[in-house]
Amino acid sequence: MSAPHFYLHNLGVPLLLAVVLFCAFDLTQLDVLISNQFYDPLTHTFVLEHDRLFEKLTHKLPRILPDTTGELAVIGMLLSFAWTLLPKGRFSAWLERVRVAPALRWLTAHRRDFIFLVVSFAITTGMVHYFKSHTSVWCPVETTLYGGIHEKREWFENFSLLHEAGEGRCWPGGHASSGFTLLALYFVARRYRWRHARALFIAVMTLGMIYGSTRVPQGWHFVSHTFWSGIIVWLSMLGTALAFYGRERLSQPALDAPRHAPETAAPGLSEGLSVSGR
């Protein structure tokens, strides 16, 4: 894939979607019209606002997947330094006998990938929190439209580049972003030209949309908050992946057959971070 083609798909398309999203939602009352369908004006509540089972199934339990992925990435990153730091001799021979050494070598060979996962999770999470604090958008249930005390305002009306804009923390969708952060796995798959990378991309995007959309009938987000979360996470993740892997490696076509790492994957790791820890 040529550079213009790559950036057209990975940068141009999300930016175009951002313009469409801005015009379709932020400049209209479409968000409100959709949320109104889930709001009962007689009881002044959203249909699933106080449903504890729905809250547990759609908000608390789903956090296990991104949280576990992040924790495993941190553990893998730390252990990726173990083989090069361990003294060679009887101890390493014992690790060979108990078959721990091959796992440590595999982690070492994939050190860059684990570091990428940790860094990309941190950067994208940081970007989401930055926009939350620098736009100060209140959630639907907190606005005067649905019984709250705060005025509904769009993110661009409050945006402050260098200072916190206020106490509102609803834009973009944080729960949706936790699902979208798994896009880091997609970029690792692209690096190794995994043939199922596109399916992984679709699965992660669907997961993020589900995470975010389930908050709408609870009154904790407008629909557009989820879309904006996906765009912000994608652009943040793309920039991080380009810094770690480079455009040429990410734009290579998928292989017809899966690769068997670490032996076949190790040569690509010599770029930048080497297995010696440099």
C-alpha cells in the first residue's frame, strides 16, 4: 500500500467521519431526539437508569476485558526483560528443563509489541481524559433537559486547550473508549500481517460501539459521545503505532497463512528496540 493510499484510509477516512459526525450531531438536536426515546417525562428517569442488573452486565463486567488486556501487557512487558537480565548458568539451565526459558525468550522477542500495548493504552486513555476535562460536557441525566441542574452544551462551546473547562466529564464516552483501546491488538496484528486482522478490527469497533451505546438508555451518554470516542482513540492509536512500527510495516498486505512466532517474527524486531534491551 502506497503512503497516500495508507493515509487516505487510516487518517483521511476518520477525519471525514469526524466532519460528518460534527454536522449530523453537534450542529443539530439529533442526540437529544434519540435520547428522548429512552426518557420517561412522567417519572423523570431513563428506562434503564436504575436497573442494577443492566448496569452490571453492560458497564461493570465488560471492563474485565480491556482491564485484563492492559494488565497482561504490563506483565508481558516486564517479563520481556527477564531473559536478558537473568544470569546465565545453572539457573538458566534449570529454566530450560522446566520449560520456562522458551516462554521468556518468546516474551523477549515480542518486547516491542508489549511496550507498544502499554504505551498505546496509556496515550489513548490520556487523550480521552484530556478531552473530558478540557470540554466539560455534562451527561444527559445531569442536564436540565432530563431533570439535572446543568445546561446542555456541546464540546466545542466549552473547549479550552490549556486549562480545565469545568467539572463535566462526559465527552467523549469513557466506557466506549475502554473497548476501543483494544484497537492496539489490531495494530500488532497488522505488524505481523495476520490474515484475520480486519476481522479483529471489526470486532473491536463493534465492542466499543456496544460499550458506548448501552449507556444511552441509562442517560449517561448521548449517541455521538461513542462515535467521538472511537475517532479520538483511533487517531491516538494510529499515531502511536506509526511511531513504534512505521508506515511501511503497517501497510504490508496480510499473509495467506499465519506466522509462527517468535522465530519468524524476531527479525522484524531488530528495528528500534532489540532483544538485548537497547
